[in-house]
Amino acid sequence: MEHRLPPLRLLKNIALKMQTYDLAQELPSELTSAFSDQELNGKHICICVGSRYIKEQLPVLKTLINFLKTKSAEVTIIPAMGSHGGATSEGQLHVLASYGVTEETMGVPIFSDVIPIALPIENKTLNQADLHNIFIDRHAMQADGIILINRVKPHTSFAGPLQSGLCKMCCIGLGKARGAAAYHQVFDTMGFSESLPLLVQEILRNAPIIGGIALIENGIANLAHVKVLKPEQFLDEEPKLLALAIEQMPHIPADTADILIVDEIGKGVSGSGMDTNIIGKKQDIFHFHPKLIYARKLAPGSGGNAVGMGLSDIIHANMIQEVDFQASYINAETSLSPGSVKIPINYSSDQRCWDALLRMAGHTETKNPTVVWIKNSGDLKYILTNLSCPTSCQIEQENLSIPFDNEGDLPNFLDIVNQYSREH
């Protein structure tokens, strides 16, 4: 017997943090305060850009480039993204281009090279973890100064005072695939929180890093805060920024559900495809914990990288057709997370996947499973659910009967939002 989804209500999360940052007014002033003319005038400055989609990164980049050009600096961009983009120079250029970062849009050269420079280190603690070299992008090492740009947020695997941000980009991003693989081995041996500061100190001693721009997003992924840091501030200031980032993060306003439906996953959404902090696979920040997770497709900009697919219990079979397995495997191997790309149970339609979910959830004719349906783990402005409406949400539409089409598939989450939300 084929089953329908239970009636759902469309909720708008009205408790999202909405702090905003006036980029045009504040960032130029911060840049002027942080960098001296001696550091920039006529110098070759290399800007490092990572693999994550950051909604307002382009205006930040353009503001920085324009500022550097007023100092007659020679500006270049490099991808600082470890093994992403299939660990190829062309693949990493493609990742940047998918976010609008090209030589044409930025007005400066972009150099992509996945072979880093290896430099010996003498830190005995790292040596004992079998690390004897640090690895840094060769184009960055040829510059007079390196400026990193990255979002600060909770990591999807690691806990501690330092997680995702400028410090991690110093290591994993600048180290290319070779460095990322070596450092992940050290994280596995020593622990992330113990080894990352030591790695950062070694890299700052060897690389001409002159600063970093730390970005914090609010509940709808707009900029909430931007901080320009000098390298000597990275280790002390980033934990404070992480605390602010956690305050700004959205979360699913529930404790549990039988089934979590995620419309799209991908590297553009999260380093793990789905943010484990949001979907209940990492329990140190939020408390939502679903029993089963169903993922429907890869998000635009994922470049075929299906890391995160293995976090699901069931996926739509169409997702497999979108996967670039070479790019996915390289990323999973580098980060020592082979389970993230394992292929879950999959069926050729939403209807068949739903029937399987019901079987696993212990569905009966008299009891509907509890459901939470989201666009992705980074966009929680709207939620479809049959759970009670929490005080943090307002009801946009109730008793939605969402049918399967003739092929047995459901509408896209955003199509439902566009049809029923009061904003449209």
C-alpha cells in the first residue's frame, strides 16, 4: 500500500538572529586600521578563498580588492580549499567560479595549483605525531603578504575553542590536498584542539600571512559581523568569534522527529554536506535528533561532491546520478571520513523512499510519523512539519496535503514555500 505524507504545516522561524553588518561603511575602516601602508604599498598581496558558499563573500572580496588597489598593491587570488574540487587545479577553479569568483568578476588573476611547498618543522610534539613538514600553496608563498577570508562557525566533526575559520584555513586550506591529508592524520593522532594551535603557529612562522577577514553569518546567512584580524590575534580572537557565530546560528526548533527530510545536501551548504550540528549527528551545541534522515538531491554548486550522502538513511536514486565519485572519494579520504560517501538505501522515487521510511519508523494505519522537512541544513527560515508549532515560529499555512506526482515524486521544498508563504 502506498502512503501519503501526513498533513503538514508551513512554519516561519521568527526567532532567527538578524544582526546585520554594514559592509560598505564598516569594512573599509577596519581594513585601514588593520593594515599599514608599509605592508601594502606596491606589494604583491595574495587573497585566499575557500570552498564554501558564503552568501556575501563577493562584496567582501571586492571591497578588499578595491582597498588593496588604492595602495597600488598587485593582487592575486588563490583557492585555499584542501582537497576540494577533486584535488585538481581545474576543479578548484571551477569551485570558485560556481560562486562567482573569476578573473573577470574580480578583476585580478587567479592562480590554482594543487602542489604545495613542503617546509620542515622542528616542533617535537608534532614530530612525535609523525609530522615533519608543513605544506603551503606555492603561489601564496611567492607573495609579500597573504590575507585569508573565511567564515567562522562550528565544525561539523571537531569540537573545541577553535573550529572552522581562519586557523583551520591556515592549515587545511593553504595546505592543499597533501597538507590536508597530513594534518587530518595528526588530528586523528593528537586530537584537533591539541594539534591545531601548534600547526597554526608553525604556519604563521613560515608563511607571509599578514591578516585574515573573519565572517560571521546571521540566521538567514547574511553578514552579522566581520572582524579583520592580524595573524598574532588568530588564536586568541577566533574562540570569541566562534561563540558569537553559535549565537547567530539557526537551528531546528524541536527535540526530535521520526523523519527529517532534507531537500538538498552539498559542499556549498556545509563541509559535511549536511551540517551535523543541525541534523543531530553532533550533539555539543543543539539538541534536535531525528530517528531517520532522507536526502533528496545535491545542492547547486556542489560540483558532484556527495560528501554527506552517507549521513542519510535513505536517498533518492537520482542523487547518485549527480555524484562525481572521484571528487567525493578524494575529499572523504583526505578527511578520514569514508563513511560520509557510502551509498545509503535508495529508491527511484520519493514515494518509494517514503514507504521505506514508514516501514523503518514503525508506521501504522493509526499513527503518522512525526516529520520535519527543510530546504537544507543552512537555510532554516521555513520548516514543514506536523509537530506542534513552537513559540519561535509562526504558522504560514496549516493542513497542507502535499501529493506525489505521476512519477511518485514530491515538489521541491522552495516551490511549496513560494506557493504558501505570506512573503510570496
